[in-house]
Amino acid sequence: MKILVVGSGGREHALVWKICQSSLVDKVYAAPGNAGISKLAQCIPVSVTEIDKLKEFALNEKIDLTVVGPELPLVQGIVDEFLASGLKIFGPSRLASELEGSKAFAKNLLKQHGIPTPSFKVVHSFEEAKTYLTKLSPPFVIKADGLASGKGVVICQRKDMAEDTLAKIFKDKIFGSAGEKVVIEEFLDGKEVSVLALTDGKTIAVLEPAQDYKRLMDNNQGPNTGGMGSYSPVPFVSSRLMDNIVKDILVPTIHAMNSIERPYRGVLYAGLMVAGNKVKVLEFNVRFGDPETQPLMMRLKSDLVALMLAVVEQKLDRIEEIEWHNESAVCVVIASQGYPANPKIGDVIEIGKRMGKDVQIFHSGTAFSCPSPLRSGNPSPFRHPPLRPAPVRVLGGIASRYNRDGTAQNGGEKLVTAGGRVLGVTALGKDRTSAREKVYSAIKQMSFNGAYYRTDIAK
Ligand code: AMP
Ligand code: GLY
């Protein structure tokens, strides 16, 4: 089979890595991919939102299955477009993707179907929001309705801060049209867990739970990020708790989507808050989590492609069970200086050669820079640190091994940072402590200017 993976993050690198292990697979492409992915797959320079170009590529290359990593193309309807052209694609339709694309849609669905979630109100103007705030006590949880690259949730400790945030959303339009509606939600205390399930709309196959570290700094301080680390399994999630999550949340959500004729097919990610034996839904994502996917793929024993095909062909009931390695997996994200507000890019990355066999380095924002003017005479795109990743060339499928000093073995190009989150160092260990030790000792062999990571992941 020929597989196309859409995306360029650590999640997609982990998916490509696992897909390459499938006996069903002959060739893997990624659009646009990153430097790490280009070691395993042929990268094509098409962005995730160029749906027509992606479809044309899939038709021309006779791609047997397309796997969509990020939410944006899903919300834009990539699945509907591919299906209309007779192409197989893993992910929910545009209408089903509203579960992530509109928080108001998701919250109303949960409420209507009695699925546990914090109490809330959807507001449409600054004045309406301000009036509603007077009925609440802090902390105030304010969520932009639409997609906001993980920055759309603000938790405010004081009313004046909440009003300020609402003014920025409604008046200054910091989230653009994603902030035309806002969900104001009850604050919950507890432990968070991400539970992902594969579903074809009729059958659910639940994956092992994972935990994500959203805050930038140790001890969960600092701003929210896309995720600074993760691990799986999660000891506080007992099998009884998992049963309740399936029974009270996942199954009713799939039924609810069927009942409104938006059947959900793909992977459903529930971001949950657990307090005692009570679980409530904080959010749904309509795709694999990043960085939860990195430890999950290292622990998954079953053939991912067979599972995805079963979803796409609506034959998930024929899968007996999903097999997992019993070991723990831990992922620590190394980010660029200035992440998440203003990540600096273009710094040369050095990666040591001696990673243990249980360690994988999943790339996120990485690329190969063109040779520097000192060595080749070509103008360097990185003479002045660029603000955007635009000047970076994505290589297509050629051998891209790189040396200790970051130079690629295929012609002097250097591995450089090209985004906020750069590497997700992930290891399997007999338990969480051992996986964590392997990750942190591997990290000592990596460096780039301003590299930043949390030291308390999975502690
Ligand atoms: P979301 O994108 O909705 O998952 O929100 C991002 C993060 O904000 C979550 O992972 C939580 O850490 C936090 N959060 C969201 N909603 C709530 C809530 N109702 N109470 C407490 N924390 C929340
Ligand atoms: N790790 C959070 C997310 O993927 O949205």
C-alpha cells in the first residue's frame, strides 16, 4: 500500500514511524513533513490546507490511504473532498469535525445528551459576556469558540482580567472569527487525562490513556502550550475509571453524533478532568494528540495501518483487540527559545549518535537549511535569523542522515530549528521512572541555541 500522511509535527513523525513498520505498507509520503520524517517518507512540499493539491497528488500517485494529522484540514473538509473522489482517508468529515472546530457545538451536544461537562454559557458579545460574569465567581474559564492553535483558552483569576480577555476577543478580535462566540465555563479542579479512541461510528476501540503537560514551565507554571511532554499509561486511570469513561462519555458521544447525522469516523480525543471518581469532558479533538501520540505509538504493538483501514472501511468490529507493550513511554518536548509566544528559528541542532535502542527522537519544527555561504558560496537563508520558517527547504525522500554537528550526510545541509516545538524525545522503559531516565539522558546529547524543556515530565 501507498500511504500519505498530512502534517509536519511530532505527532506525524510518530505516525509515519509506526506506519513504516506495517507489513501492509510499501511506500509512505508526507505533506509537507519535516527533516525527521524525510528519513522515513518521501516529503512533498504541499501544505496541510492545500486540499486540492493533496487530492491531486493522492489521485496521481494512487495513494491507498491518507492519514490526516492536524485539525485544520479536517475542519475544512479534506475528508469529504477525498471521499467524493473515491480516495480512502482516515479522519472525520467536516460536519463531524465541528466537535473540535466549534466549542459551542461540542458543549451544546454534550449538554443535550447528558454527557458530563462543566456548566457553561455561550455568549455572542462583550456586553452579554460581562453580564454573565457578574453571576460567577473566579476563576473564570474563557474559551474562544473556533480553532485558535491551542491558545484559545484563558483562565482568569480576577473579574477585571476576565473582562480584559473578553474585550480582547470581542473588540480587538485577537482570535479573528474564531472569537465571534465565546464559551464561559465552570472551573474544575482535578487531574487531566487524554483518552483517544478509534471509531468507525459503530464500534469503538479505546487506546491507552496518556497525560499531556500543557504548561510551559516546571510545576505547571507559565502559559499554556501545544504540550511540553506526555506519558502513557497513566497510573491514576484504573480499568474501572476507563470503563466509566467509555460508558458515560465515548459511547454516548458517538451515539449523539449518529443521532444528528454526523457519524464520527477516525480518532476521537477526549480531554478529560478527573476528580475522585467523577470525569468531565473539557474538550474534544478530532485527531491524534501532540505529544500524546509519541508515547502511544511507541507502546502500540498492533499494526496501526490495519486499525486505520478497519475504521475507514467500517469494519472495526472485526478487530479482536488492540495490543500494547506493557512498558511505559515518556516524551519530553524540546522547544525553541521564545516558545510559545515568539519562537526563534534557524538554529543548528546537534544530535548525538548514541541513543539507546528504546529511544526515538520525533521531530516537530525541524528542517534542513541550505548550505551556508561560507562553505558553498550560496546565499544563506539564515544569515539573519528569519522570523518565519519560509526559507527552509523541505527535502524529498532522499537519505537525510545527519552527523554529530548537525550537518546532513547528503551534502552539507544542516538540521535546523523551524518551529516552536522542535524535538520530542521519547523512550520506552520497564516503568515510568526508567523511561523518564532514558529520555533525560538522551536529551543531554542534544543541543541548539536556546533549547528549552521541562525537567519534571512524568516525575
Ligand atoms: P481545552 O483546550 O479546552 O482542553 O483547554 C486547555 C486547558 O485549559 C486544559 O487542558 C485545562 O488545563 C484548562 N482548562 C480548560 N477548561 C477548564 C476548566 N473548565 N476548568 C479548569 N481548567 C480548564
Ligand atoms: N496535546 C494536546 C493536543 O494535541 O491538542
